[in-house]
Amino acid sequence: MSIPCELCKEVSLPHYAKEGDAGMDIYSPEEYDIAPGESIIIPTGLKVAIPQGYALLIQPRSGQSAKTKLRIANTPGLIDSGYRDEI
């Protein structure tokens, strides 16, 4: 399946880290310092046109979560097909 993607900022397109991976890696176009107990929204620099009847899920990598206390508050983050703003 091909999903149209627009870059809002200078950022890499999502890509698979290894052949056979189930999910693609995305990266923030900027670095952030997050204080203990602080919650922030980190933009991805991406807009996508998800086909109707499908959704995009944003989930943490299990290895990253095991190594740090960094968590995604609403895991998984659900992006519906009608959403067209920056993720």
C-alpha cells in the first residue's frame, strides 16, 4: 500500500530499520529536553493521507521504553484516515 506523505519540515521519511520489521521508524525534526514529570507534544514534521478505512498507529519501540523512562502518554496514538494536519 502506498500512503502519500508531505514533509512540513526538513525531516526523513518514515522507514523500516531492518528488513521484515512490522513498523516504520519516524524521527522528530528537532531535539527536545523533557524535564522529569513534564509532558510535551513533539511534532513529526509529517502529514499523511491515510486511505479511508485505515488508521496509523504511533507506538514506542519496546527497546527504547525498556532503556529509558520515556513514554508516549496515549499509546498507541491513533491517527484516523480523515486527519490531514501534521502528526
